[in-house]
Amino acid sequence: MRLFDSSNSTRNPRTRRTWALFELAHTLVDFGAALCFIIGSAMFFYASLQVAATWFFLVGSFLFAAKPTLRFWREIKLLRIGDYADLADRTRN
């Protein structure tokens, strides 16, 4: 089993559920980052809100940084699930 192999997501019900949960988390992070940047952009129209706008941009940037972290974490988790499944199959035979 290799990292970032598309077949890892469909190996068994546990990997399908893990894949779905991580896709949901990735989508929520995407929405959160986009929302932070939209709110931050609107706030920059008002001088009194520029500090808060900067914070929104910072939070949005961290959320965007979380996206590849989530993908990598998902791949490691799927890899581990696959290894355990392979080990269980080998012990049965």
C-alpha cells in the first residue's frame, strides 16, 4: 500500500468511512478559510476594523495550511488501516 494511492479509500468499509470524514473536514476547513478571507477583505474597507481584518487573514491562512496537513494525516491513517487489514488477512490464511 502506498501513500496517495486512490485505491486506498475503497479497500474496506473502515477506509471508506475514514476517507469520507477527512473529506468532510477538508471541505469545512476550505469554507472556514474562504469565509475568513471574505470577512477580512470586507473589514479592510473600514480603517477602524483593519486590525481585526488582519486577524481574519491570519486565521484564514492557518486554515489553508491545515488542508495539506489533513490530507497527509488521512493518507497515514489509511495506510495504517490497510496494513492492519493485510495483517489480519495473512493470519487467517
